[in-house]
Amino acid sequence: MYKAINPSEVPQLVLTEEQMEQINFALIEALHTNKQVYITYYKKGQCITEKGFIQFVDSLGDQFIFIDEVFELKNKMRLSELIDVRFV
């Protein structure tokens, strides 16, 4: 059986070691300085960018907690879904 491919879906990007390290450093800096960031992550075939704050990072557990600017909700997310982290 074949799965229908949604034309609006994009494949998840595979990041290099260097890109993953840069994301990790940005997350840690954002956590310790409480600076606001834009995060771009992959979810259900889409690249999504949100603005907010990093509250927690667990590199070994592949997760972090992001508080979005709009609803101020805590979002527990996987580090492996992250594509980019940039300071506002």
C-alpha cells in the first residue's frame, strides 16, 4: 500500500554536526540570558517558525521546553525536530 504524498509537505532537513552544535549553543545561550528567539522546527511535513523563550534544554533526552510569545504556552519539543534557532 502506498501513502499519498501531500504536495505541500516538505521532507525533514538533515542537519550537519556543525549546524546541530550551533543550534545547541544558541539554545543554551537563550536559556541562560533569557533572550527571545525564533525557532524553526519540523512538524507533520511543515517547517514552522515561532517566536518565544527557551525554558529548559535536555540535550541527552532530546527535548527542550519553549514558551511561545502569542499564547505563553509551554511546548515540550524534541531537539531532533529543530531546524534553526535565531535571536530576535
